Amino acid sequence: MELVLKILETLDITLLAVLQMGLVVALAVILSVTLVRPVLATFRERENLSVKPLEEAKRLVGDAAAKTRQYEDSLRKAAAEALARKRARMEESARAERKEIESVLEDTNRQIDTMKGQITAEKEAAARALRIEVAGLSREIAGKILGRRVT
């Protein structure tokens, strides 16, 4: 301690200056404990309240974007599947319609053939009737012209 007092005397530092310096150090420690640490704690708390929720919000936005992409992908897949099913139903109904048209066409052709046969039969019957009638009319005309009965 003597050495310290000698150094202080040499530097012309009085005991009052040492006491003042001790008082400043004590005040710095007291202020650090009472003011600086609570202020720093408040700053950390504010940072935790502002930065962490922001990071959490960014994470949630990223999750929502990923889910949105998944939803859009599944929506596109569902739309493509629905379109494929619709096309398949349309093709099936077109095939059924063509089949029905072919069936109606066959029925119509059969009816036309039947009617052609009937018409041909009626035409032949009419031609026979006309031949018979022509022969009878010819005899009648010949009988009138000749004035006698022609057989």
C-alpha cells in the first residue's frame, strides 16, 4: 500500500481524487445494475417481440406458399382427370350414337328393300292386268271394227 501512496504522491494525486474515482466506479456499477441492464433487457425483449414474430411470419408465409403450390398442382391434376373422364364419356356416347345411327340405317335399308320388292310386285301385277286388259280391249275393238265377235 505504501507503494501505491508513493505513486499517487509522485503523480500529485490526492486521496480525494482516489475517493472520487472510487465513487465513480461504484456509481457505474450501481447504474449498470439499476439502469443499463434493464434497458438492455428491454431492448432484447423488443427484439424478441419484433424480430422473432417477423421470422415466424416469414416461415408461415413460406409454408402457405408451399401449400398453395401443392393445392394448385392437385387442382390441375383433378382438372386434367375430369377432362379425361369427360372426353371418355363423349367418345363413348359418340360411339353409341354411331352404332344407333348404323342400326337405324340398316332398318331403313331393309324397309326400302321391302318396299322396292312390293313396288316391283305391284308393277308386275299391274303389267299383267294391263296385258290381260289389252288383250280383252283388242278383241273388243276388233269385234266392233269387224262387226262380229273375235276370240
